[in-house]
Amino acid sequence: MTSSVEVSQVTSELPEALRPLRERLLANLVMIAQIPAPTGMEGHRARFLLERFAEAGLSDAAADEAGNAVGRINGRRGDRTILLASHLDTIFPASQSHDVVVEADRVIGAGVGDNALGSAVISLMPTVLEHLDIQLQSDLILLGTTKSLGRGNHAGIRFFLDHAPGRIDFGICVEGIQLGRVNFFSIGTARADVICDIRPMTEPSRSYGSESALVVLNHVINRILAIALPSRPYTRILLGKMRAGVSYDTDPDRAELGLEIVSHSDEMIEQISRQINDIALEMSARHAVDVALDVFSTTKAGGIAFAHPMVKSVLDVMNQLGIEPDQGHSPSELSELITRRIPAVTLGITRGKSRKREPDYILIDPILRGVAQLVGVVLAIDRGVCDES
């Protein structure tokens, strides 16, 4: 078995070795980022990945029934399978400008960090391994997933994992930002909309508030804020967005609240979801309106232990590359791997910022270290460093 020290020594040389691929990676990034891919409409990005896989000689690269782009690099032994996955969809509608600007130190454009860069890295992995003259012992599956964000609820990767032709031994979810991100556990989440619709009035109603969906939704919010939350296990209700009304002088007949429940306990999430649903039913009856809770995305709590060899290997690789690890929690497709007890982590490639009112940007200089980090972790898995004894 190869030691983690040997893998780290190899990893330290990778950023400079990868420098000749810098412009090609940036070109792939720009091309992918210019392709609109709102959730459920990722087909053109999937085809882009499949074309890159075909150019690299992956003969069995194809889209599956969920629209995922799937490529496979066969290892010498093929006694284990490593999955590299990156979601193809973005939060930006197709109608928004997808122009990309490349400056001296950064790339600016909608969704460049989430997750055009992750997809660009996946698209170039066959070339990266060939350029570095790395022949893996393990099989490596490269996956660009569909329907990950929002109401997509990780449908793409869930379909792939449910229908994978063989066992997946390890997984890495690749996100564009932030470099240093190393998630190895998933907090439980439930994302939902509370929707209030005024009923058509066929006869006068004496129910207070029934004339305004916004007023009723305010009652709902007050009741949600009154829900008692435990300090342990960690549990929060985040009220993220609200939408209602079309003008200043008209009572709105529809109002929507977007919220997220997060907890280290799946049971707490289920309990709070039931409480909010009861509030919705009560408000419907009390105010003669239709209030409904629509839970459209859920993830389970769980993960691998900090003492797991995979976590130790990732931190060793980061240390060798001078990357400061951030071991917090950020949502990703990691939860689907964890649910199936597949040892997995989420890694970021570079630094940057996702912005709601301005185009996103990512920094160019750290990208090669981010790719080197990914290669280093793949090597550690391939050489058995991440195996549990």
C-alpha cells in the first residue's frame, strides 16, 4: 500500500506540471459558462461534456436516461470505482446574459463558479491524467449531473446511483468554489414553499384576513417564528424569500414564502415540517384561504468520520499544496453518496464569489492548485491510502 506521504510528495509537483493545460481549461470554462443550463435544461452542457470525453478516447461515453453525461476511464485492475461528479445546472434563467469576460486575474460571468468551473474540470480530466502520464489502477467515472439544484432535488445523481452498473467505492463532488472547501458530512435539510391563495369569493366571508394573501402569510410567518427549536441537535428554520402583490393599491390574491429547515437530526426536520404543515392547514380554515406547504427538496444528515482515512488523505493533500481547509457544511450532491454509505467528499477548485445582483467571478491563479488537489485525492484513493483497515 502506498503511504499518504508518497502521495503528498507527488501532489506537490502537480500545479507546475499542469501549467501547460491552463489555457485549455479556461477555454472549456468559457464555453461551458456561455451555455445556459437552468435546472431541467442541461442538455447542451451534457453534450459538451460528452464531446470532450469522445475527443479524449472514452469510447463508452454517453448520456443516461436522466440526461447525465457519463464517461468512464478503465483502470488497469478495475478492482474499485471512483466517481467524480459535478452538477451541470445553474440558478440562472436562460433569458439572462451568459456572456463571459476573462480578465488578467479572473473570469466573470453568470454561474462561472457554480458550477461551470466544476464541469470544465470534469470535462478535462481524461486529458489531465494523460498529460501527467497517470494510469490508474481503479476505474474512474466522470459524471456531469442534471437536475441538481432547487426543485431538481438531486434527481440526476440519484438516478445514476440507483442505476449504476456496479459498485461505487469512493466519490468526489467537484464544485467551482471555494478552494479549501472539504465537506465530508451532510446536514439534513428540507426546502419548501408555503403558498397562500385567496379563494374566489362566491359569497361574503367574515374571516379576518381573507382579503389579502400577504396578511395571511404574515400570520403564518409569526406562527413559524414561534416554533420552539432545540439547541441540540442543531436546528434552524431559515426564512429566505417572500413574494406577493403586483401593485401598491391592490390586495394580493397570492403570496409565497420560501424557507429551509436545517438540522443534524432527520427526525427534527420531519417534526418541524409536520408543525408547519399543521400551521398551513389551520390558517386555511381560520382565514378562508388555501395555504399549502410544498416540500420540494430534502437531504439526509450523515457523513464519514473525521478520523476516516479519506478525510485524513484530503487534509494531507491540501497541506502539501498550501491550501487552508474549510471543513464546514455547504449543500452539494454529497448527501446522495452519503445516504448510500459511499465514502465521499466535496472539494472546491478556486476562490471567487457568487453574487445575486452582479455576475459571479472566480480567480484564475488558484485553479491549478485546485485541480492538483483533485488529482492528489484521486491518487490517494487509487493507491489504497483511503481504505479503512
